[in-house]
Amino acid sequence: MSLNENEIRRYLETPELLEKAIEGLTEEQLKWKQAPDKWSVTEVLSHLADHNLIVSFRIREIVSGSTVQLPGFKQDPWVEHSFANAGAATDILELYSALIRYNAQLFARLPEEYGEKTAVNQKGDKVTLNDVIRSFIEHVHVHLGQIDRIKRNDPTSLNSSCAV
């Protein structure tokens, strides 16, 4: 089996999906939090950029044939202690998109059989490069749903429901 071309295409579409998800939101809406312990849209984007950094490293570990266990990370402390909500959504998406493009260049150079190269993830499970790419896409879609929920609950958003 080879690198899954359909998954690569879906992977490449994730920046556009994120851009579309935040289209038209004001800075206030991007930073709005339903509660202190809940993420804003900007914090979700920051988490996805952090996740993209880690996954980019995991991809290279798999491609290199490394036998080191793939790293995990503590998402909440990364978001909180990087003061992610003070960041700009456009800057975060710029980094996210640049990593996607950089990884796409790598995927284009890889032999087809590299899709089945394996490593051990942070849970101790054996995963293929195709698995990592598929999981990344699914993770982005989970957070697209989270962004949609935040927008629906934001009292300043046009998407929120209001009593008439």
C-alpha cells in the first residue's frame, strides 16, 4: 500500500477549512470565551498549530525510520502558558498553512511505500504514516466542530441563537 492520495488531498484542504470557519469573525469574536476554562476560537487555532508542529515532527520520525517513541504533548498547558488568546488568528493560520505546505512538499518526494512505514505512538501503539495523516485530518475536523459550537454560543456572533 502507498501514501493515500485522497488523505493527502484532505490534509492539504485543512487550512482552507479553518480559514472558512473563521471568515467574517471580529477580533472580539475570535477571542471570546464561554468560560475561563474553555478555549476561544483563537486558542483552538493555536492548539491546531501546536498539534501541526508535533505531527510534523512525528512524520519525520516515521520517514527517517527512527525507533524512538513518537512524542505527545499537554495541550492545555501549551495553550494557557503561551498566552495563545493574545495571538492573532491570521498569524497562527499563517504558521499552520506553512507547515501544511512544507509537509506536502515532503509527501510529494516520498516513495509510495512510505505510507506504510511505522513507528510507535505516545500510547505505545504501532502506527503508519498514513494513520498519522488520517488522524491529523480527523483531529482538525473535531476542532472545526468546536469552532462552530463556540460561534453558536457567542452572544456577539451572528450565528448565535437569540430569543425573539
